[in-house]
Amino acid sequence: MHPTPEPTVRERALRAAPGWLFLLLALALFGLALWLFIRAAGEDRADHLWPAFVSFIAAGILARGLLIVNPNQAAVLLLFGRYSGTVKSNGFFWVNPLCKRLMLSLRVRNHESAKLKVNDRAGNPIEIAAVIVWRVIDTYKAEFEVDSYIDYIKVQSESAVRHLASAYAYDGDEHEVTLRGATDEVSHRLQQELEERLIRAGVDVIEARLTHLAYAPEIAQAMLQRQQASAVVAARTKIVEGAVGMVELALAELARTGVVHLDEERKAAMVSNLLVVLCSEHAASPVLNAGTLYP
């Protein structure tokens, strides 16, 4: 992935003036304009109306500069196309009336990707989806480095999830990092890749986790049978290992106690019978020998 170039202009915090002072000043100018207008009308002097108009226009300009910033909100200010700064403090302020204001939310938000159909590293088609918890930390990048940071997050998140799915197999042995087996490691890898992609838009990725992971419908039944067969083989392997250990223990105990002496042929028959009993899926049906043990 190519490194993200640093922007020539960075976010700059702007300290705005208190809004209440300018609100009172604007109200005072409105009151003055009204008083001058009434006085000019009472004296029937049209040439005395201009001070009233000047006071009214000045009051309107002052009122235009009033700004309310809610908690977890920021106001990006532009003056004739140039970035002036960002007001992140919440409260009632007064800024340059000629500035254009762009309001951005700094709240923590979620983006849940759609279910994507991709191929994993083994080439198996799977369905995958993720949820990304994010927030804007650089208002300049979010507003001016990308066309729309909301759309940018959606597209880059989908691209990151697709790349993640192709980098790992859906399932594998216990020593292999897989999408299904290593959830924490896969989520950490996804978060790292999203941070690299979204830093251009001034977005901080707080958390990223998979919310949906499954084989595609066309191979789901075949993969289920494969998993069942693997489970049966693994279970049979454990059973055989245990049965062999029990047979070895039985032969060793017989030899140690000297209860019965068996030649190699009868040891082989005994081992065969014990393995059949221990490894059988069904309960063994004993056959009683009423005659002698030896012919």
C-alpha cells in the first residue's frame, strides 16, 4: 500500500470570541436603529433615516457572526475559499461574519458493511461482513482531503474486508491462522488496514470486527460434509489411540501378574478382540465359551 502523503494544510484550532457579548451588542444596535427610525419618522426628515439603516445593517452583520457549537460537533470556517480554522469547543461563540461554516459531527459512529461474496485464500467462495466503529479526528482532512468522507469510509471498508478475506483461509488446521479460528488476530489485522486507508480522511478507527462469516450457499453443504468427515476421522483417531494404549496396558498387566500365559498367536487374537470391542460404535455382544480355552 502506498504511503499517504501529508497534507500541506492541517487542522488548526480556532479560538472564537464569546457570543453573548456580540449578541447584546447586536440587540443594542437593533434597538438604536428602531429608535432612530421612529425619531426620523416623527420629525418627517427623510435625510435622518440613513443612521437608522446603518445601525440596522451593522446589527445584522454582528448577528450573522453568532455561532452555536453543540457537544461533539465542530465548525470548519472558510474565508473566501481559504481555510481559517476549526471551532471544536462547544458553546455560544462569535466568528467572522464573512466566514462560511461547515458543521461536522465528532461523535463515535458505526458502519456495518454489506454481506460480501469473495474467495478466501484457498479459493472457496465465502460470505463476509464487518462492523467498523469510527469517528472524525481531523476536520480538515475529512472535509477537504476526500470528496465525501462518508462515501470514502464505505468504499474503503468494503475494499479492506475483501482484501482480508483473500489473505486467510476460511478454515484449516489448529496451527494455521484462519478467518474462523483466529477471530482476534483477524480483527486486529482488519483494524490496522482500515487505519492505514482511512487516515487520509481524518478518521480514527476505534474497533473493527467481523459480524458475518459463512461459506457461500453453493458450497455450504459440501463444506459441511467435509467438516463432519474431518470430525469423524479426528474422533476415530483418538479412539484408536486410546484403545491401543488400553491393549498395551492389559498385556503388560497379564505379563506382570502371571495370571495366564499366552503365546504370540493367542496374544494376537486377544489384541484383535479387544480392539474390536473398544473401537466398535455399538456395544459388544459377548460369546461365552463353555469348553476349554485351548483346543
